[in-house]
Amino acid sequence: MTDAKENENFSFQAEIKQLLHLLSHSLYQNKEIAIRELVSNASDALDKFRHVSLTDGKFADDKPLEIQIIPDNDKHILTIRDNGIGMTKEDLISNLGTIAHSGSLDYLKNLTGDSKKDVSLIGQFGVGFYSAFMLADRVEVVTRSYQEDNGWQWESFGTGEFTIAETEVEERGTSIRLHLKEDLEEFTNPERLKFILTRYSTFVPHAIIMDGEHVNNQQPIWVEPKSQLTEEQYDSFYQYLTHRSEEKPLWHLHLSADSPIQFHSILYCAPHNMEKMGFGVMEHGLHLCAKRILVESQCRELLPEYLRFVQGIVDSADLPLNVSRESLQDNTIFRKIAKVLTKKVLDHLQKMSESSTEEYLKFYDEFGMTLREGVNQDFENRMKIAKLLRFRSSDADGEGLTSLDEYLGRAKEDQTQIYYIGGPSLPQVKNNPNLEVFKRKGLEVLYLVDPVDEFMLAQLNTFEEKQIVSVDSADIEFPESTKSADDEQTAEAEEAASTPGFEKVVELFKEAIGEQVQDVRASKRLSEGIATLVSTGGISTQLEQALNMSAQQQSPMSKRILEVNASAALVKRLADISGNAEHYDFIKECGLQIYSNAMLSAGLLPNVDEMVHRVDDLLLNAAQSRSSIVT
Ligand SMILES: Nc1ncnc2c1ncn2[C@@H]1O[C@H](COP(=O)(O)OP(=O)(O)OP(=O)(O)O)[C@@H](O)[C@H]1O
């Protein structure tokens, strides 16, 4: 087998060198995962060969596809052999020397040196082969591709280099020969190996043979009736699929349908969102089988992007086995299955949100940020997704989360709109003067501290026929029923606003602020604050600012309306003195400062130099009008 010819030397990619160093020095106890990874690779290689032989008959033969586990106790060598697709020289260089998946590269770049944590994640980042170096200080890969008559021998001592040489190999497939580290003889003990294979590889869809014995002969669990499966079985299947041996899924969903399309599926949600931990968008996809045979291991088209937290398997007897991956999306049955799966996942989440609120909120906390992308991506299911969204709101003073349905359950009967307010932080949102009138009238307002939520609500536009509007919108309609709560205040404000003094103040403010605003007018919403900015474009100040910041070129903010509270003490005083033309300049200065203050409250930045000068002058003015005589 090892009649190797000339050796050619190669260097590993930098990240792999780092990984190998970590693996060979790892104190991580669970070395068994290396066997799991290698058996899983062997199984993948068998799947790939089966797919090739089904789509191109000339490669087919009648030898059973299987994985052999060959322990050699005398030589301390453990061999894992498959008669799968094999590798060419180029395959060896690219597959066992560099890493193609961007997610895996990100993972490797993020290695922290906390070997226990890092190493346990290896499988899920598609770098499983290298775990061989946890067990061995020398690894040989002897392989022959289904396309070639000759074979290749790859070899490495787990340092920075590997070698490749041409060699005779009798049969198609790959043997991984692990020259076990000194204290790891246990990995040639058949009893120990059997235990490991049963623990991690029960669900491998190909026969695993050791000493002539078939060690994994379990039925695929997805075709079994739900009632006959235990939580442990679901958990261990999750662990097998995801290579996360120490993790339990947050939830699972087992589906079986007979008509119009026959399929079985088990779907899982991971307990943690790796994207939240800064790993970038995770690689995702479901295992797709036709009549129990794997067609594609990461099929991304079965679920939309915004449900990428779902992992699992889908198996349909109605799908043709020799369907090529490229033509899958054109297959009607495939498209129908995809549609049903999306609906079932959304229905499951809805049910969960109603019957196990706590569990749902835990899920939402992890994956809500992914799910909400659906509002934009999936027009057909937009309303279903909207029902699954959760927000902070004034109802519980920003604590806890509410759904839009719950919001409407508390809304006034004649309320036609859903109100929200956006801002950079919860305290800032709560102190926004635009909220005043809503508090007075007992109207609930959603608090959005993430511009993405606001963007999403702007996209949604309506929910259950109620318009979704920002509290700083000029289009706010207050329910008739809330009028009386506000009567006194409105009457007072209307009276103050109708005086000639106030009209003069507005005129002078307009002159001073000029083109910077669309208009200056009396406010019907303020009772305590002096002034506020409202927007007319259907897009809130906060969102416009966020969009502007993410845009390549900053455009000027659209103009707002400055609403002034005619019954505020300062405004009343300005109205009183507006009969005397001598005070016009002072009133204008006040107008400019009031505008700057309103901008600051809305999270906008006024012209700071100008403002500082003006405040200095106003303070001087105030100081000068005080008497120096002690009374
Ligand atoms: N027994 C094998 N037969 C054929 N090719 C193999 C075999 N083992 C590994 N390979 C090739 O080497 C590549 C790298 O393997 P590695 O385990 O590091 O990652 P992966 O298998 O791509 O990821 P994952 O383990 O998450 O599926 C594989 O994608 C495959 O192309």
C-alpha cells in the first residue's frame, strides 16, 4: 500500500498551522471527537460517490459502500477506510492544505487559545480532518479518486508541512492511517472503539464495519413515529448532525407528511446564535435525502435565509435520487417541500410563543435579530413574521417585551395607529418630549433602540390594518376617545396659541430659523416641554439619521416642523414682551436656541459654535438684568 515514489513538499495555510499547533498541544479531554470527524468525512465521501454513480452510470459498481475501522494494536495504528469518492493530487492539496469555507477561516482567525472551548467547536466549522492530530503524531492519507487509476499518499507530522507522493492503490477510496500518540493505545482497543462509534456515529447512513461486525445498524429516526422517540434520541441525532456533542437544541420539530407530497423531516434550533458572538453569517442548510439517501448535505434553498438558525434533515420519497444539485430548485416537489417547511417553522414558532412564552422569549433573544430579516425578505409570510416580533414598550416602562397583537389588545378601541419611538438608548427614548402627549392620553408607544427594528416597522407599514407611525410624525391621529383626557390641556394651549403675542413669537421664530425648518407652528402635543421637531416624510428622525450614517454619501437631513408649546412659561413670557419691538432680537435668539434644544432632544447635532456663543450671550443678558443691590 505504501509503495510511495518521490515526495513533494507543501506548506499548510497559516491558519491551519495555528490550528494544528492548538490541536497537538490541546488538553481537551474529549479526543473521541476525532474518530467522529473522520468517520463523518468517510461517510460524506461515500455519499459523494453514490451521487456520482447515480448520475453517471459508468462509475457504478456493485460493491457495498462501507466504512472499515481497522485497529492495529501492535503497530499502534488505527486506520479508517472508505470506498468513497477518493481524492486526486489537486484535491489533496486544496482539501487537506487550505480551508475554503469563509466561516471556518473566521473561526480559525478567532481562536482564543482557550483550547477546551475552541477545540470542541472544530466539527461545526468544517475543519474536522485536522482533529486527527489530537490522536496521532503522524497521519497518512492513502487515496485513489474514482476518476483515476493511480493513487496518492499524503503525509504530515502535524507541523507546518505535508508531503504528497504518487503511489499504487488497489481500490477506489481513502484510508486515513493514524500513528497514535504514545499514551493513546486505547484507540486500538476494539471495545473502546465500539463504544465511541455507538456514541457518536450511530446515525451514519453507511455501514461501519470493525472485525467483520456491523456496528451501526439503527433505523433512521426521522422515519420513526414521533410517539416512539425519546428526547435523548432527538438530542443525540442533533449532536450527530451538528457535530456538537455537548449541546442540546433549543427546540425540535418533527414533521411527517403523506399527501400531497410524502416527506419526513426533523428540524432543530441551536441554543446559541453564533452570529451574535461575532462569527459573521453562519454557513447553513438542511440535509436533503431522497429515499433516505443523502442528496445534499447543506441544502440552503429549503428554507429562506432568515430561518438560517434551523438545522436538520428532510427526506422525501417523491424526489428523484439522481437529481443534480443545480436542477433542484426547478423541481416542483422540492419547491413545494420548501414552502411547507417555511410555513411549519413559522407556525411552530407562533404556537410556541402562545403556549411557552418563556421558551419563546429565550429563542427570540437569540434569534429575533435573524427572524426579523424576514419582514423584508418574505413578502408572502410577512404578517406571520410580524406576529412573531417582540418590542419594548411604554406599557411596562421599557421592561420586558410585547408582541404587536398584545399591543393591540391593550389599545383604545378607536385607535387607528400603532405608535413607536426610536432612539439611541432606552433612557433617551423615554425622555423624548414627543412622548408627553401619549402618556397624557394613556396611549402605548413601542420603544425601539435598534434602528433595524425601526427600519423593519417602516417596511411593514401596517399591522392588522393599523398604520404603524413614529411619534414624531406629523401624521399622528389621536383616538377621539382620548380627547377628554386632554381637554383642559388642549383648551389652555389653544387659548395661549391664539393670542396675538404668540402669533408674533411664531413669526419672529420663523424669521430667525428661516430655511432650516419646514414650518414653525403651535404644538397640540406638548404640555411640559417647550418645543419639539416633527417629521412629515413618514420616516422618523432617528431612522433617517441611521440610514444616513450607513449610506456611502451623507445627504442633508430632510426638513422638520418645529412645534412650539404656547402654554410653556418661557413662550408665554416671550408672547407678553412681543408687543415691544425692542425685544424682537432677543425673541429671535431665544427661537434659535429653542430650535437647537429640540434638535438635541431628537438626537440631532445643532451648530455647536453658534449655539455656545448664543448661550453665553443669553446668560450674560440674564446676569445683567439682575440687580447688584442686596435686599
Ligand atoms: N475520507 C475522505 N474522502 C474524500 N475526501 C475527504 C475525506 N476526508 C476529507 N476529505 C476532503 O477534505 C475536505 C476537508 O475535510 P474536513 O473534515 O477538514 O472539512 P469538511 O469535511 O469539509 O467539513 P465538515 O467536516 O464540517 O463536513 C473535505 O471537504 C473533503 O473534500
